[in-house]
Amino acid sequence: MILDKAGKSVLIVTHECPDPDAIACAIAVKRFLQKGRDVSICVRNNLNDQTRALLDLCGEQVAPGPPAKVDTLIVIDTSSATTIAPFLGLAEHRLLIDHHETKQDYLALFNEHAVDERVVSCSEIVYGLLKGRVDRKTALCLAAGIVTDSANFVAARADTFATLGALLKKHKIDYGEVLALVSTPMEVSERIARLKGGQRARMERVGDVVIAVTEVSSFEGSVANSLLGLGADVSFVGMTGKAETRVAGRCKRWLVDKGLNLGRDVMPELAKILGGDGGGHPGAAGATGTKPEHLGRALERAVALAKDSLTRML
């Protein structure tokens, strides 16, 4: 198991603004390794109420910044070289645990990796790696990661239910406990971002398929999800922050089943425009870069690529 080869000092990092799946995996790996090791979790950008709830449950904290050097860097739940670039020089021994569609040049940054693109959550991979050797609180976090990253089972596979069922049974967890942990009220700022995103959205059509495009100043992933709830079949949401410009893309499951793959066919092209990285899952993907002046062009390209794919599919 790749985690057995971790050194005496370990830094765990994941994607920016981590979701419950990413934080659950970081917590599980930290608690597994920490006996006899100095292990820390470093998070770039904000935690939300859900991720704070998982950390509080396990009494864990995240470091405000990375140490100067560590023996081992463990990257969890991210396929963006741009996101992890500040950390790569901190350790010669680097491990990756991920479930995104991953390019070979990205994998080459790591000594070893555990990547499975078939699963819907990284928590499933981590629970398998640890062979269920987690305490009840950690198991509850991993269950929360599975539930949220499968969008409450909308994207679930048969193996998703099997893993969650085994986890709940072994650790004597009621499903209601999982729901209570992740059912935190949405922050006002996120609700406002969703409303503004919907208000500003413009629409394109390919037959009966509706593509929605908008720009916001935060919560681009959440806004992209909300546009699907409003009636769009595909959504692209752009966001420009202080250090990075991002595009989040989402599409409904029936289009993924037809062959639409945002992570493979759209986001890498947007990354070239934005000067960064792009990828993700077929139905949930993103691109990041450092060229905010090109965001409009990137969104136009996203729509054009999606239209091309949809025209061929439908």
C-alpha cells in the first residue's frame, strides 16, 4: 500500500476550496499515518460549513501554510498541476490519491499513485486503501464524502452503494447520522452567488438541450450545479479571483451516458486559453488559469465545444 512508504514528516494537500470528499480523505489519511509521524493538512482558500463540520467531528485542524520541507507530499482529490505547484518542491517523495481523469504528464510528477477514474468519490479509494482500518468518526467522514461527491447518489454506481453499505454496517453508522453531518445550512454568500449567477445567465440551445453560461465572483461550482436545478442541461460558470481565474462545468447524467465528457473534451481546451490546467469528470469538471482577461473567450469556447459534441451525439 502506497501510504506505508510515507516518510517521518508528511504534508497532505488537496484542491482549493475543498469539498467534504477531499477533507474526509485528508482526515482519514492523516489519522492513519500520524502515529510516529508528523502529519499536517494544508488547505488553500476557504473551508465551508460542511468541511468545518468534518474537521470538528474528528478534532482535526488545517495548517495555515505549508512547512519548509517534508519527507512526503500526499496530494488528494486533485488533477490540477497548477493547484499543487506551490507544494511540489517541498518533497522529493510524492504520492497521489485521486479519482479524476488524469493525464500521464501529471502522473509523472508523482513517485506512486492510486487513481481510479471509475469511482465517484475519492473517499471510496481511501477506504479501500485503508482496508476499513478507520475509527467510527473517520468512517462517518468518509461516508459523508461518498454521499456528497455522488450528489446524493445521482452519480452513484453499484460499487458506490456497496462501499457505503459495507462502511455503515462495519462501523454501526445510521444513514441519518451522515445526512445530519452534511445537511448544514447554505451560507448567505453562497445563496447570493447562486441567485446572481442565475440572474446573469445567458442561454444557448442545441435542439432541446439548454446550455447556461454565467459569471460570478465566488462559488462557481455551486452556481454551476444550481443552474442545472433551474433547468439547464449543461452549465458553464466563470469566476475571477485575486490569484486565479476558473471555469466550472456541469452537465446532466443523461448527457454523460450519451457520451458528453466535459473533463476530457472541454476543460483542457479552456486551460490553454486561461494559461493553466483543466480536467475532471465527464459531468463535473473545471479549468483554472492566470489570465482573467481571457475568461470571456474561454466561456465562448466552452459553449462551442459543448455544441459540437452535442450535435454529434444527438
